Amino acid sequence: MSISSTLPGNGSGTVNNTADRAHQAIDRVTESAAPAIGRAVDAAHRTVDKAASAAAPAAQWMTDNSRQIANRSSEMAEVAGTYVRAHPITTVAGALVLGWFFAKLLR
């Protein structure tokens, strides 16, 4: 159903003219905004590409070295466990001193 079919008499011509002018104004705004929107989209794509290319080497390094890092942390945990088993009193005393120190520091 069109606008002109819902209005009686001469009012439909005025409504149609106003609607046409509104459509033309919208078209002009759209045409003038399109280049700016295109530039913004291009800039956003470039930013994403830069971020991805900057993150790729770090991701590759993590992939290459993840097993080595996991093995090293397991070795360190084993060394710490061995020390605790060999020196339980020293370990507990050290933990108490550190706990007291951090409690005083955080007050």
C-alpha cells in the first residue's frame, strides 16, 4: 500500500513530494558518508592485520617452546620437592618468615 493511496485529495501530492525530498536527502548523506566509512573500514582491517602479524611470532614461539617450558617447570617442581623433603624444618621456617613479612608489608 503506497502513501498516496491512503490519503484523500491533494494531500497525497504534498506527502509524496516531501517523501521524495527526504529520500533524496538520505541518498546524498549516504553518498557523502560512504567514502569516510570505507576509509574507516580499511583502517580497521589494517589494524587487525598489523595486530595479527605482531602476535604471530609470539604464538609461533609458544608453539615451538611449549613442550620445553612444560618440561622445565616439571624439573623445577621436582627440584623444589626434593629440597623440601631433604630440609623440612628449614622450609617450614622460611615459609613462616615469608608469611610474617608479607603480612606486615600488606598492612
